[in-house]
Amino acid sequence: MLKILVIHGPNLDLLGRREPEVYGKVTLKEINDALEELAKSKNVALTVFQSNHEGEIVSIVGKASAEFNALLINPAAYTHTSVAIRDAILSLSIPVIEVHLSNIYAREEFRSKSLISPVVKGGVYGFGLESYILGLNAAIPLAKQNATEK
Ligand code: DQA
């Protein structure tokens, strides 16, 4: 069975009550439930992880190739700051897809720089929960390809 890791970065545990004018009212549980439903229908095993701690995310990302066939990640605020997460992604031999709920290019200037985008397979941003669904749909065939290469 294909295995895909989903990582949610800092403050995404607050979705639903965090800046609803930007992120909508969707909660992290609703996002995870929607991802789980899609994964089930495609016979994919999902592991979902949220952390507010950069080092924890770095450690989980660094080990991802050993266990998973693809990584879907919303690095949240670390998108714009974390050389460490970027370097951990560079160490991987599985496809990585970057996801954002909001359009990071249409907000404050500092959000339009992603340290992650240049080192991932591709990204989806601006569609709220749908960004994750599109990201997972993109990840599945890439994960299949990765599994055959392993
Ligand atoms: C975000 C965008 C980031 O700039 C922000 O720090 C987040 C969420 C998004 O999903 O739109 O926490 O990654």
C-alpha cells in the first residue's frame, strides 16, 4: 500500500478561529478528514502530523524517505524562514508537494518568498482546503512512481 506523509506546520492547529478572513472557517480536523476520505478511496495510507516546532518538523521530514512514498507539506510560517526544513527536504528521495491555504503571493511582501518552493516537485496555494485535496491528488501518482523505483 502506498504511504503518504502529511505535515502541517505552526499555528495550523488553530484553523477555524485563526484569521478566518484569510484562512476561512475550516478546521484542521476537517482538512484531515477530507484528506483521509480521499486517501481511503485511492487505497493510500496517510500519516498526518502537525507541529509548532521547527526542529520536530526537520526530524520528521529527514526520516520520511525511509517510510513514505511522498510528502505533502504546509510549512506555514516556516515556509518563509526555514533553511533547516528546506535542507531536510533536499535530503529526501521521495516527491514533496508544498501546500498553502492562502495565496502567499497576494499577501504581505515577506510571504511571497518561499524557501521551500525551489526544492519541491510542485505546489498548490490559494484554494483553502481544496489546496490540500489538489496536492494529495498530485502526490498519489508521484508516490506510485516512487514505490516502483524503491
Ligand atoms: C500558510 C501561509 C503562511 O504564510 C502562514 O504563515 C501560515 C499559513 C497558508 O497555508 O496559507 O501559517 O502556509
